[in-house]
Amino acid sequence: MQTDVYLILLYIGILLSVPLFFIGDFEFKKLYRILFGVIVMVTILETFGSYLASNGKQNVIYYNLIFVYLETLLLLYFYYNVFHNKKAKKYTALATVAFFLWAIIYSTFFQSLFVFHTVSYVMGGIILIFGSLYFFYGIMKEDWYHDQSLLGMPMFWIVTMIMFFYSGSLLYFSSINFISSQNIELLGKFNIIIQALSVLMYWVMGLSFYIPIWIERKSKIIGK
């Protein structure tokens, strides 16, 4: 996916999500604000990062700080608010603090921020994937949403896309250092796939919150 197309799609995702701010009676407003912040943050990062790269300037430090660390922490905060189980909330909080401390220690003593922190990204991705798996466990075994339509819950779609994105991106970023310059074309194709998954994930993060609103308004119309 070309960079310009990628950025345009990210901005469209933001614009399509903005109207949710003006809906007063909105059950999932806190979750929406967390994820909308993620979408805006990533879009600004990608725009600025693309600008720096096109001018031959270093941009890795920003991807480390925002994409590797801050986004992971915000998504863990999202999981903390989604989980129903107090024990799960506790473990999520501990994982968040541990990852934050790891970010400081690893950046200070082990690897410069001017080199992409593959190890940290993989660690954060694995934590988020485990969080996704526990979410599905809560649905199937603890019956979190027994009285609600699962397909009408934005959290279901969001967690599913987070798991898909990080499952694919972990393979990409963990192997990027082992791909020779002779396979740069292959790397480019993989990058297109990751960008497509990224756009899909961020769109789902914003637009899935329309689903319960649409279902509620549809039921009111049918009721009338």
C-alpha cells in the first residue's frame, strides 16, 4: 500500500469516527475516547514519520516511543476497562506497569531509541494477544455478554482485529532484521499487508462503536 493511500485512509477513519463525540447517550464513550486517541496519535505519527523519511531524516525514535510503547500501553488500558474479572484487571494493570518499566530500562541500558525496538514490540504484541485470548475466554467460559448480541458489541470486533493485526505484525517485525537486502521486494509486499491490516484495525476501532447505536435506533423504529 502506497504511503499516500495509507495516510488518506487513516484520515478518513478519523473523520468517520468524529460524529460519535456528538452523541450524548453513548454507552461506550470512555472506550471510544481511548481508541480515538490511539487512532489520532498513530495518524499523526505516520504523517510526521513519512515527512521525516521523505526528507532523509531519522524517524525511528518516534516509532519506538509512540508505536512500540505508548500505543501498547493505551491498548492495555483499553483491555483493563473491557475486562469484567477483577483478577484480570489486576493482571492487566501489573502488565502495564511492567511494560512501562521495561520500556525505561531497555531504552536506557540496552538499546538506543534510534534503533527500532523489535524485542519490546514483540513483548508488547504477545501481551496484547494474550489479552485478546482471555477476552474470548471470558465470552465463552464466563459468559460476559450472555444477555447481549455478541455481534453488536464493538469490543468483540476491536479485540478480534487487535489479535489479527498483532499476530501478523509480530511475524513481520521479528523477522525484518533477518531479511537480506536481496529480498527487499518481498519485504515491501509484507509491508503492504501490514499497512492494510493496520488500516482495517484502526477503522474497526472507530466505526464499530456505531453498531450498538444503529441496533438501538433500529429496535426503536421497529417498536414504533
